[in-house]
Amino acid sequence: MLRCVRHAWEEQIVCPNLIGKNFFDELLVYWDTLGFKERSKNANKMKASEKGGHLSAVGSIGIAESAVGSIGIVEHARRMLSQVLLSADNKKDLNKTQPEFQSRARPIDYTFKLPITTTSWPEGNGFAGGVLDLGGLEVSLVTTFSKVWSAYDGGPEDQGVSVYDPKDMPEGFSMLGSYCQHNNKPLFGYVLVAKDVSPNTADSALKPPLDYALVFDTTYLSSNQDSTLYIWIPLTPEGYTPIGHVVTTTPEKPPLDKVMCVRSDLTEQCDFSGWIWGRNDYNIYDVTPSIRGTHGPGIRAGTFVGHYGLGDNRTPSVSCLKNLNSISKIMPNEKQIEAILQVYSPNLYLHSDEEYLPSSVNWFFSNGALLYKKGDALNPVPIQQNGTNLPQDQVYDDAYWIDLPVDDENKDRVKQGNLESAESYVHVKPMFGGTFTDIVMWIFYPFNGPARAKLEFLDIKLGKIGEHVGDWEHVTLRISNFDGQLWHMYFSQHAKGEWVDSSKLEFQHDSTKRPNVYASLHGHAAYPHSGLVLNGKDGVGIRDDTEPGSNVMDMGKYVLIFADYLESVEEPAWLNFFREWGPRIDYKLDEELRKLEELLPGKLKEGFENIIKGLPKELLGEEGPTGPKVKITWNGEEI
């Protein structure tokens, strides 16, 4: 904005109406100072090069010096503008503390710990060893913090935000950046700290910054806070990259040895992830590697990034780490996978009114499931155990599909599933450069029941809408390869899903302390808590009802079906059947909706049809589902 103001003055000799005359007069005086003119002259001679989102110190005038000067100009002008605005609004002492407000208990005041933890895992590989070698750079996960600063409003649920520095770091390890978390959940997070083990001292994996640049401070922030926060970006030597911000509560720069910068070949570009907090157009985000999935080498370091404006389509000023070593060396072996599932495998609660229960795949096959072929649909064939006679060409088309038995009696029986035979089908894959293991636990239901709609005060059964044969659902456990702890769970919900921190999971009250999962009535979407979720808006949509019924599936009964890094795992034949596990169904949706609308009061008819038609086909049951290996997230991250 200030650049536009100066341009308008130089080109048109006018003062823009968006600022007052007094403030503009102060800017004219400042622009006429020798210091400003010299910095402006230098800035026109050279431009700071952007390499991987960081500033590199090269050139006859150090870019660190140039960056500090440029940021100083902006900061000086911003302070002047803030002072004028505050004066105009008669706002003084915005940083004045409010003890009663600040002393209120907030979730972050409690440090979350898993209700059951294991510090001893079966031996093998580098899993749960506490330290991972990325290729000349060792990293360790730190979960204990010293609080630096808090704001007590803004952010999710207007609970505020807190910033921390890691403490109790292993000997010889260095900080890479500070940690930030919103206050609406218990303190539960991590940052990675690093140790240089590169044999080449001239090209070491870590180097201290040359200087720091102030990117933001909360001096004039219209927020309740316990002090002033200063956020700094390390200015790196050439060939090195900052991984996170450093924070202080005084305007003095942090010591140069407080944080380390990482050699650029050990870093990856990252993206803005979840929004943490923001005020006055300055926002704080989590960051995550840009390339994610089973083969992505990028590593989330647990640090944060500050940014003016929204983070959409922009590159953060910090980077993620990168694993140059073999990922398989730090992944859990079969015995370790078994031990993990003994501790963390969930209990799946089915609704009390659920008619369509899960079963094993082999129970489904042995009880009359049929394979159909296009062009020969009158001659379906029974499916053999493990699906050995299913096509294995891994082609997705409509040439084949699976369906229920032909006779009505067996069809109705198979629809109901068989809870006694039900088992989880486990896919194990690396995430974030092998620093985490995702254990995907698939559940098979022979049949997905009809949907129900909520229209403000009315509940309506939708006839056959939502019904389909073959229903695959899943949850995912995200396990730290540093210590084997459960950090997050993913819950699949129709065509989407949600990640939930362990601090917000519900655990069994018995001695197992396992997490709970609730399957929605008929649709089988997975949720972390019981209750009603409405897929729609304004009180109109498809109901997902969950409750802790008497039918419970122990997901610890499992079959390991895929782990790409383990040669000993044998894939079942049905996993490579890429066609649909049920026939495509044409419900003639317009006719079904017309029948339903005839039952509705006048005002509820408006918008009902558009909302229902806007729901995904998977939820409406119009297309047969595909198996686990066809899902887009098989080799990627859950979305």
C-alpha cells in the first residue's frame, strides 16, 4: 500500500484519500531522509533473489543487510500508520493485560498424553529408535515446550494462540524453529530438532543464520495478549534454508546460535496447511511438504510460518526437511505392526438400528457373491475364496462387476453381513519421508442401506436412494516412527473424510484404552464421536446418525494385505480387482425426488432438490464402489 502511495505522489503529485494528511506529511519527511534515499538507491541496484522461499546472503551489498533495511522501512511506516489509526480511534494501551480474561482456563492449559503408551517395541530396523538419519542429518522429535507468548482471542473458537520453544532437546541437537498452536485444544504437538552428522565439515548439514529479519510484531495488535511477540526469519548463508521462525518477546534479535539453517539439498518445498491464527491481515499457518504420499521424501518439521494475507497459491518463506536415505529402514516390520495394532486398533461401534453389518470378504464370496461380465450378464459365475478367479489385469472399466446372489432369500441374508467373520484389511505405508507410518484399516460391508434426509424439523426415508452393493470404508492410524506413538486418525466419510488429533479422540474406558470409531446408520461413514452429522446446509441434507450400539467390531482382528516395503506380505487376489464391487444403479433420481417433494410443506420444497442432487454419487449410491487399491489415496495422503 505504501509503495502505491509513494508512486501516486511521484507520478501525479497527489495524496491518496485513503490516508490522512498528517500521516502523509510524516511520510514525506521520512522519504526525504538520507537513510531512506540510500536504501532506495541500493534496492534499485539489486534485487534479493528468492531461492526455495528464503533469502540468501550474496552480492556486494549483503542481501541480509538489504532485507533488514527493506523490512525496516516497511516496519517503520507500518508503525507510523498504526499510531495514526490508533490515535484516530482513541485506542490506547491495546497490549494492556486483562488478568481476569487471561486467567480463564483453556484447553491448551492441559498437556495431552495418550491414555496408554508403549515405550518398548519388538526389535528390528530403525523404527521407534528416537533418532532418524536423513543422510548426514539426524533428527529427533521433541514434544516438551517452554511457552514464549499467548494471545487470548482470535483463531478457532476465538480461543487465541500460543507460541513455544522446544526444550529438553537431546544433547548435540539444535532447534530449527518455534512451535505454534491454537488454544482450543490441549497442548499436543512436536517440532523436529537436528544434529549434523555429515562427514564433510566444509559442507556441513547445518549452519547458523547470518542475521535475522523481523517479519511481524504484535505491538499495535488489537488482541488481548500477555506481552509483545516478535517473529523473526533467519537470514541464511548461501546454499542453506530456514525451516521455521524464531520468536522473542523483546525487540532485540535472537542469538545467532539459537536456531540452525539446513543445507538446501536436505530440504523440500512446502505448502501452507491448516490455519492457526491471524490478526490485522497477518496469518499463521502450519506447513506441510508440497509432495506427499508413499514416495514423497518431504518431512513436516512441526514449525509454523507467518504470512501477510491469505496463503492461497503462494510459497511459504520456510521449507520442510527431506529424507535422502532409504525409507524402508525406518518403517515397522511385521512384528512391530502387530504390536502397534494390539495397542491402537479401534473398536467400531455400529448403530443400534443397523441392519447391514460388515463381514469378511471371503464370507461374502463363499455365501453366493457373483462375478458378472459385460455381454454375458445372464451367466454370472461364483467367486472363489480370496477372489482367485477375479480379473487381475488392474483395469478400471465396466467389463466386469460383482453382485449379490440371484435368489431373494440368499440376497437378503448376504445383505445383512456377518459381524462374526468381519476383519480389518490393513495397508501399511510411509508418510512424510518415512517419519510416520500410516496404517490404513479397511472394513467391508456387503451392502450399504438407504439414506435418510433431514428437512429442518422433518426426517424422511429416501426409499432406495443410497443403496448399493459392496461398501468399503476405512480409518487410518498415523504412527510416529520416532517413538511408535499415535498422533492422528483419519475417518473416511463417503467421498471425503477428516483427520483428527489424538487429543480429540474418544478412548475406551476399559484397560485397553483403544480409540473408538462410530459407523453411521446404513451409510457406514466413520466418525470419532457419536451423534448426528448433516450432509447439507441450512438444516436440510442427508443424515449420518451414529450411536454406541450393542454390535461392536474389534478392528484388531486383521489381515495384512499390503506393505510395499515388506517382501513377505502376500496380496490377496481380490485386491487387484479394479472393477466395481457392485452394479451401477439408476434410481431415476428425478422421479424419486418428485415423490418425496409431494410430501413436503411448500417452503421446504425450495432448495431440497438442489441439495440432494449436489451430493456425491457415492453417497447417493448410484455407482458401484471400487476396491481399496483403486482409491486415489492408496499411494497418497488422505483427503
